[in-house]
Amino acid sequence: MKKHTKIYLLVASILLGTGACTGDFDKMNVDPNNPSSITPQFLLPTGIESSIDRYWGHRTRFERINLDGAALWIQHLTRNIYSNEGDNYGISQALPLNNWKGFFNDAQSNFNRIITLSGSASATPNSNYEGIALVMRTWTFSLLTDMWGAIPYSQALKGTATDPIYTPAYDSMEKVYAGMLEDLKIANEKLNVAGPAVSGDILYAGNILKWKKFANSLRLRLANRQAAKKPTESRAIMREILSDPVKYPIFTSNDDNASLKCTTILPSNNEWNQVLIQDGRTDWNLSKTLVDKMNGLNDGRIKIFGNPNKAGKYEGHANGLPDAIATTYLESSSTIGSFFTAAAAPEVIMTYAELQFILAEASIDGDITTGNAQTYFENGVNASFAQFGATGAADLLAQLGTVTRAKVLDQKWIALFGQGIEAWTEYRRTGYPIMPAADPRAVFENSGIIPTRLPYPGSEYSLNATNVAEGEKLNGGPNDMKTKLWWAEK
């Protein structure tokens, strides 16, 4: 749980402090029972919390890639003020800079260090630490490549290597995906439920079976995401996993969901709670696009996602409205529900519901032959309602009827509420959901195009100019928010 992270960080700082002596004093006073270097149990909670907090929301302005970017672009949320901070497709240069640095420095450096410290060639091998770090490093790399496209990958994280690389080359998304899929297979092999214990696991509390399920479910997500570009390889991966549930276990219920359990103790509270409750920010409402879709289906999850207005109705307002217009909706547009703003609300990165929608899509596309698309689809809807504690799943399924690919992707978009980055990625990949025409009063930047990627930060052009220029070439377009990424189907 997040509350333990402060303890780990305190101990870590003490451990670092033990190496601060000079001269021969440190050689004369070595206590073999007190290590002078940080071990995986202290690096792991820091890496997990920093990466998931950043993905979910982050409490600092110009850091919130979800609240000030993806959740607005995918029209889950909208702004009633400061529309130029994401809602109108405009962003500060600080947003990509801070998140590029944060994901690489705060998260990946920790996971990479754990892999080094716990690998078979290390002095203290521990295959479960290594496997967990591989899963988390892969998940973080998936965020980076899905947001930017080509990224430093094969040469990344080598600044402290024996032969350091300070200007890493960029790899294509295709190459990054191949590496990630292979690393997840390796992670599943290394994770051993009968193997060595781990400490500092604030995601699954040391439950290695759940880590194996996450590794294989994430591998299915990535295989499905690239399926239109590499169908043969993707089908082989998905069928391999589904054909052997003992060797390749996957999520089987909401109990397996990968979500960080927050606490009511600051600063281990949910990031949305910090921004919206602790800091008193009232800038965000539910988007009219989402509310209209859910109201049209009489979808009971709307009561969880948002709060009714003074008239007792669930209403949203359009994205991209100038502040003078948007502020007039401050009281009439639904605010975000307490399920997401409570201090102890979980920060979710992958769910059983999402996995079922992945399998439904793969079944429709002919990528898998195991199971039935209709069953996967219904499982996904039911799991989503159960995840949020909502009622009325059976009524919704009766309305939806026979499954289609569009219905799967529409329901996946709704189920991913809160996970703006994932929903945005799926929209950029598939073109679903079909977005309504823009409100005539809206004023959008980026030529009115929902952002297709984040621009590389200016730091890369000053510190790694040759390689970032190659990254642009690999993406097939300029460093803007209109260049489509590799897995885009349309």
C-alpha cells in the first residue's frame, strides 16, 4: 500500500547517509548487518508509486498528463476554466518535458536498478524482484512509446553503466513493442510462486501469482494493440497465452486488477483527491460526450462517475469552450464522483474488464479461437459494473444486444473512465468511439485534431539532437500532435 512508501524512503535516505563518511572511517566501521546501498525492497515502492501516481493524475500543475491531457482529449472530462491547459488541445511545453523526465528518471531508473541488483549475475539474485521490475519497466515503456512514438529503448537507462550512454538512440515503435512483448514473456518465466519472497511490493503485496497474471494480461494488451500491423506474430502470442492458463495465467476476476491502493494519510492519498479535494480545485466536469452516451443507454455507472447537479440530473458540457462560456456551466455540469476523488480511491492501471474487452475484440477479428466474443463482451460489461459498484449491467446488455467491434470499443472507452491515457491510446489506435461534432462555440488548437501524440520535449533537442531527429523520421512525421503513431488503424 502507498502508506508504506514514506517508511521505505526514510530508511533509504538513512542507508544513503551511512556512506557519507570520508577517509578511512568508513572502512574501519563497516557493519555487515547494515548494508550501505539501497536494495530492491526500497527501490520497488518508489518506482511503483512514482510511475502510477504520474499516470493516474499527479498533484502538480504541468505534470498531470491524465487530468490536463488524455482524459480531456478522450472526452471523459472537460474544463470549466483554463481551457487552454489541455481541453482545447493546447498544452504547455512543460507538460511533455516533465512527464518525459518523470517516467524515465523517477520510474525507469528504479526498475532498471532492481533488475541489475536481482539478476542471476548479481551478488543477490532474486528472480521475483527481477520479474516484477521487468513487468513494471515494460508497463512504463508502453506508456512512453504510446504517448511519443519512437523513444530511446535499447540504449535507454544506460547513463550509469560501465560504458555509459548519455545520448541514447531512438527505436521505432515496432522495435519497442517487440522488446516489450519478449520481456513480458521472460518476466512470466522468472516469476515463481514458490520462489524467494519480496518486500516493498505496494501493488500486489508480494502475491507473485497476481504479478504473473498482470504480466500475461499486459502482454495480451500489447499484442492486441499491434495486431493490425503484425497479425501473424500477435495471433501467435495471444494463442500461446490462452492455450496454457497454467503456464500463462491471466486476470480471472476484479480481484486481480492492477491498482495502487491509496490511503487517507497524506501524501499517500489518491492523486485526484489531492487535486480536487485537498487543493480545492473545481476546474473539471464530466464531458457532455460521455454523459450523453451514458444517459442515452441509461447506464448506471454514470451515478458512480459523476455527481448530479442541483436539478438532480447528470449533465456535462462540451469540450474546448472558451473560459467565458465554460464557466457558465460550473454548477450545471456534473462533477467527478467520490468513487474517484476519495482519499483512498485506487489508482488503476489495468483491469479484468479491459482484458475481457481485449479478448472480445481479438475474437471478432479472428486473432483468437478460444472462447466466444459475445461472452467476453458480456463479461467485460459485468466486470466493469462490479468494479465500480454500479447496478444495471443486465439491462444495459439487453439494450446492446449482439456484439460488434464498435460496441466492444465503445464499452471499453466507458470502462476506462479514469484511465485517460489508455482510453486515448485506444481511440488513436481504432478511431472509436466516434466523437460528436464539436460545439460551434468551441475554439480548438492543433487544427481541431484530437492530439495523436505528445511532442518530444525541448530538452531532447538540446541534449540529444541527432537521435531525436531520427525519432521524428521513425514516426514518419514532424514533432507535433498530429502525426499518427505506428499502430493507428486509420
